[in-house]
Amino acid sequence: MNREDLKNYRYTQEWINGRIEYLEQYKTNINRLNSVLSDMPKGSSKVQDNEAEKLAILIDSINDLFEKVNEVNKRQMQILQQLDKIKQPYKNILDKYYVQGKSLVVIAAEMDYNYEHIKRLHGIALNIFDKIE
């Protein structure tokens, strides 16, 4: 993982959360289609086949989306594992800035450093992150 992956961490997490919400909506649609199929009269096979086809397409879409979310989530975990290899205070600075979304001003106040010092440590931390495999 590189610096760009770290910088995009929060945005990727937001994307994952959005896809999970989308999957929940899919799940609701599947439950609705299942109840329609089970309540259908036995003589309407054409309508039932149409609903079953919609259900199959919906399930395939869910599986594809789930695989993509799972793949992106694995990359997110790799970023966190790489971050764990960094010594303090650099790890805290990168975590607070990229994972938690805090500004350098807030981080400086929390860590009881001045802003310029945190800015310098942030640059060093990014260089360290880039060198870790």
C-alpha cells in the first residue's frame, strides 16, 4: 500500500458503508420477491417464472457487489496492518489524520504539540509509511 491508498482510506470506508446499505436494500427486495413467489397461485407459471428470473438477477447482483466490497475491505485492512508497523508518534498522527479524519490543528492540540511540529512529523510519517512493505 502506498501514500495514496492511505489518503483515500476514509473515502473508501464511506464507499464500503454505502455499498453495505445498498446490499441491505437488495436484501429487502429479495424478501419481497420471495413472499410474492410463495403467495402466487399455482396456475400462473409465466408470472412466477418472471418473478423468479428477477430474483435470480438480484441475487447475482448482490453476490458481485459483495465480492467487490470484500476485496476493497481487504485492501483497507492491509492499510491498517501497514500503519500498525509504524512507531509512535507517527502512527497516531497518520491514524488520527487519515483514518479518523481529524485536522492537523486538532491533532496538535490533542497531542500537546504545536501545529508546525505536527506538520513536520506528519511529513516524516508519510515517508515512513511509503517505505514499509
